[in-house]
Amino acid sequence: MKDNYILAFETSCDETSVAILKNGTELLSNIIASQINSHKRFGGVVPEIASRHHVEQITVCIEAALEEAKISASELTAVAVTQGPGLNGALLVGIMAAKTFAWANHLPLIPVNHMAGHLMAARLVDEIEYPAMALLVSGGHSELVYVEREGNYKKVGETRDDAAGEAYDKVGRVMGLTYPSGKVIDELAHKGQDTYHFPRAMMTTNEVEFSFSGLKSAFINLVHSENQKGNDVVKDDLENLAASFQAAVIDVLVAKTKLAIEKYPVKTLIIGGGVSANQGLRDRLNDEIIEQKLIVPPLRLCGDNAGMIAAAAYVEWEKGSRGSLALNAKPSLVF
Ligand code: KG4
Ligand code: ZN
């Protein structure tokens, strides 16, 4: 059978990425140009700056991806691109590049849901046994997705307010850390203890739902009230603050994941998205997920990258889904 080569684009937020995947599982290249240094000083991603960087980086990334994979455009099977969710202007850069590349090289186009990408990164790591459940936690999303069979996604729960990554980044700002702060808080947390016992939202409900805005407020209120008493807890007790915040996030994520797999029994549990890089979360799931196969992607596949988009695109390709040259961005795309 002829080999399948998918060239994929990811530009939904602040990484410009182009990857080439062979036969659905073999990642030949996964070029990622991060813009994070340009956004740091603004404390978050600035959409206009993101789009401009994507424009500057996209052709460089295409060339690097083809070169590293030692593949020419004529050998490719299809072109895939993130259609959403994400920033409109940022998505459009990848979509325009993908459409142009597909048109110029007479290749079919495959639109991909960014969250399906985070989920299908697992395909690049191990065989997913279905049905599967995925805990997807990133800067913009926190959701549990049931995958009855390949390519069939059903969201069974999500956050009511902030995403887990968003909570990390907002709390990080109060802690005086630079954006994004998830990784640093994770590192600090390992040196501290849960001494503050922040609230764990929705733990008593039987609903597969998250809420992180109450935790964020509790954290900010505690820092302010301690400051008023003359205690600079951020300066003097940063590690315990980080450990207490992280313990509250992980308790909720783990409890709701367990509830989801109780309600929807599965053979595999997958984690994905930037927050799935969290070592505390990985350790807890490794300890507590006994009956299911657990797929934890390596760090390079947790954050945004085109390799995961190619993996999800392969599944779409097999299903026969194709996009046209009229393809547009869908910034609020959901499962
Ligand atoms: O998936 P991602 O790269 O981009 C989005 O699609 O949002 O996720 C980025 C998020 C940020 O909020 C960042 O703070 C968080 O992932 N993050 C972490 C860790 N590494 C990155 N959060 C907790 N612990 C980490 N180790
Ligand atoms: Zn993402």
C-alpha cells in the first residue's frame, strides 16, 4: 500500500508549527517556532502580535519541516490545518498557508479541531484502545471528552468558568511570575506543602464539571488579606502557596476524571493540552488510574504543535473528511 504523508499546520495561538506525519503514527518532523518571548511582557498573548509572527514564521517552518522529513511536496498525500478553536487572525494565517500549499500542489485539505489534536497526540505515543476518555487541559480549555471509537468525540464535561491553565497564569501574575506560569508554579509546588487548603470546587456534585474561578479568587483574597496583616506571603512563602494552589487544581481534575470514567467506562485514559505537562497531575494519575491504560504524551507533544494536528488529521482522512478552498477559521469550534 502507498505510504501516507500528511503535512500539518498549527497557528491557533502563539506557536507557529508545521509537521509531517507518515502513516498516521510516525512523526518525521514537528517544527515549532514559539513566540512566547514577544508576549511575555504583556502578561498574555496579544492577538495582533501573534498573527504577525505567524506570517513571518510560516514559510520558514514549512521549509524546515520538509527538509527535516526529507520529503518533497510531490510525495505528500494531504495538507491538514487547525480550523479552531483559537484566535481568529492567528488561525487564518495557517489556513491561508495550508490552502495555498494544497492548491499549488494539487493536494486535498483536511480541517482539524485543535482539541482533537491535543487528544490525538496520544496516537503518536501508544495504541489507543477504545472506548477512551481524555482529560484536555490547556490555557483556553478544560474538558473531558469521551471517544467511543476512533474519530468520534463527545464532550462529557467542561469548566464553567476559567480553564485550568488560565487559573495557573492568573495566579502566577499575583505571584509575580512571568506568563505563562504553569511550569514555574509546578516546579515551586514540588518544594512546598499544601498548607493553605484552598477550596476544591464542585467536589460534592455528581456532575462532570470544573470551576476554577473561585479558587483563583480565594488565592487572590488570601494574598491581599495577608498583605494587610503585614505578611508578604508571596515573598516569604511562595513554595507553600504554589503547592496549595496546585493541590487544589489537581484534586479537582483527578476527582472529575475518575467520575467521568465511572459514568462512561473506558479502556484508555488520555491526557492532553499544556497543563497535562504538569508533573503533579501526571504523578497522581499514574498512582490512581489502575484499571485503564493511561497515555501521557511526552512534554513536546503536550503544548501546541502541528504533530498532534497531523495525528488527528490522519483519523479524519481515514473517515473521508475533506475541506474545500473556501475553508474558513472557526475561532469557537467545539466538539
Ligand atoms: O495547550 P497550550 O500549550 O496552549 C493552549 O492551547 O492554551 O497550553 C498552555 C497552558 C498555559 O496556561 C500554561 O501555563 C500551562 O499550559 N502549562 C502548565 C504547565 N506547563 C504549561 N500548567 C501547569 N503545569 C505545567 N507544568
Ligand atoms: Zn492548545
